Amino acid sequence: MKFKKIVKQNKIKQEKLYLFLILLFAFIIRFWNLWHPKTYIYDEVYHAFTAQEMAKGNVKAWEWWNPSPKGFAYEWTHPPLAKLIMAGGVLLFGKSQFAFRLPGIFFSIGVIYFVYLLAKQIFKNERIALLSAFLVSFDGMLFVMSRIGMADIYFLFFLLGTIYFCLKEKYLWSGIFLGLSIATKWSGLYLYLVVGMILINDFFIRVKKPKPSITQLLNYSITKGIIFLIIPVIIYLLSYLPFFTSGHTWMQFKELQKQMWGYHTNLEATHNYQSKAYTWPLMLRPVWFWVKYDKNKIGNIYNLGNPVIWWGGVLILPYAIWEVVRQRFKKVRPCEYKDGPLLAFVVFCYFAFWLPWVFSPRIMFLHHYMPAIPFLCLLIGWFLDRLLRNNGTMKQWNNRKLFVICYLLFVISSFSWFYSIYTGILIPKDLVKYFFWLSSWK
């Protein structure tokens, strides 16, 4: 008994070490050369510029009617929370690219940690959790978006936190994170699809065992309504506190919300790197963020996912769906791992953060797909763990183990290959063509 306890403690220590190494490595590669380039990248001319103006106390940063400074624009089309966080970085570290990009690094590490926690909460499996966290840490899009002064990485952090705390039945924290996500981007409203699914499932569990009274069910509904409807509204309003304290009125606040709605529903602009939502899983049109020409060399920052993860996930997704259906409607052997409901939830989350964009009328880019990527990584982590389960002959297990090792090495190799165009490192111009595997990437 004592020996088993020692073995279990050593295993836990080993697992914690693996997680620490994943997070440490992710932090180092994200932090390294964060100040490069020392200019604004892509939409930093909106988000990061506005954050700097907020840090100065410039009231124009909150107003939609002001003319845009040359080469920049005040960003009022999204709620202000991410910009306020970046403004905090500016106040702490001064007006520099490093200052407004630094907070995103810490939030991106939080994203990886939340993926680990979610996988462990959903599958009750440490190996799936570690594999999923590993995959997320090596995805190119999450890497690039963690190193730029935009709202997306903050939004993803709050989104994952909302789902994790809801699954843990820490509903107050879930409601707070839901409010924070909506105060970052309006697409946080999609979270109600996932939160609603969790709460409905929880409700029916309570009805079945033991059967609660009508009063208890009514109290449950009222409590959840306050947590997931009232609290997010309060947090959303609090994110605009600097707006009100800088002399703006409630009528101006309401008009600002109308302007935001009008912008997102009536935007008819075009862009060379825009893409349709149905093309995102295949990564047909990444986005060029930055380019610099230097004699015989060129530096690029290209918002490109890790092809081994994205395309691997696309292949695994139909199998996961089939497995959900098979375990739901067909009898499975007692020895099989009955994870159909768990997979169904992960698949549902993946589609909840991707499919609604198919019907969006506004201009869209590949990074709008980013909230779905962690759930794709969870599916891949589940699949790899399934291969590593010790069943079948020893030869079969060794072959599956070799496949998993090779796949993870390909993930690392792919990330390493594209690292130079993730970070803007100058490379010989003759080499650039080897990074564009598809003609649509150019």
C-alpha cells in the first residue's frame, strides 16, 4: 500500500514536471525577441495604438466620431477590456511595442494551462491533458497572436476560463469570465451555446437523482440567471468605467453600442487576405501581418497555423464524430473506453466557435477561427491517447507508439520550419518560396 502511494506521488510529480516544461518552453519562445519588429504589426495600428492613447488619458480613444490620425485609427468597434489590459502594460513599461505586447504573452500561457485543465476535467486523463497542452503550445496561429497587440488572445483566455469553471460547477467564476470575454469581444456571446448546454445537462441530472422540489429547481434557475445574465452585464458596463469617468454620458454609451453593431453588420470592406469561414479548417488563406525587405533578405510575419495540427485535426474530426455516434447508438464492448459523451461535448465546442461565422455578413479572417483550435487539439490529444492505450499485440502497440512519436516530432518540425515567418526573422529571399506550400498562401 505504501509502495503504491509512493509510485502515485512520483507519477504526479512527473506529470507536473512535464506541464511545467511545456509552459516554460512556451513562455521562452513567445517572450524571445518580443520587441521585434519595432513598428506596428497589422491591426496594432488600431488596437495597440488605441491602448497607448488610453494610457495617455486621451478621451478621443473612446469616441467614434473623431477623424483618424494618419496611418492609425481609434479602435472603438470592440469592447475595451483587451485595450485596457494593454494600456496597463504601457503604463508599466512605457510607450513601446514590448509594453503593449507583453501582457498577451502571460495570457497565452494561461490559454495553454486552461487547455490542460479542460482536458483533464473533461477526459479525466493526464496524458490527454499533457498532449493537448503540448499541441496548443506549438500551434503557429496561437503563437503569432500571443505576440501581437490585438484582443484575440485575451478573448481566448476568458473563453476557456468560462467553460472550465462552468464544468467545475464554479458558476460564479464562470459568470465572471463570461462577462470578461464579452467585454473583450462580442463573439463571447457564442459562449452561451456552450454554457447553456452544460447547464441543461446539469439541470436534468439534478431532476433525476435525487429529484429536487419545484422550489429547488426555481432557485437553481434564478441563481444561474443572475450569474450568467446579470453578472456579465455588470462586468461589461464596468469595462466602460473609464469612458464614463472621462466625461461621456449614458446616451453616448448607447450610441456607441449602436455604432459598434452597425460596423459589424454593415461592413462591406474588402482585404487581400480575407477568407470565408468554411475554408478555415483547411487553412487556405492565412494573413500576412508584416514584411520587411533588406537587400537580399526578407522578413515576414505570417499568421499561419501549424499545418500538421490543423490538417491532422481535420482528418481526426470525422473519426471522432463517428465514434460519438457509434457509442451512442450501438453497443460497445465493456472493455472499450466509453468516452462518447465527452467527445460529443468537445466536438460541440469546436463547431460552436466555428460554424456561426459561416453565417456572418462581415469581412472575416483566419484568426476568427482561433477559438476553435484548442478544441481541435483536445480531439487530437484524445486520438493520440487512444493509440497509446495498451491493447492488441505488442507489435501493434509498438507501431502505434512509433506513430504518435513521429506525429509529435512532425508537429515540432513544422513549427520550427515556419518559425522564421512567425517572428519576422530575416531570411534569404530565395528561401521564401519554400514556406508557401499552397498557392493560396501567397
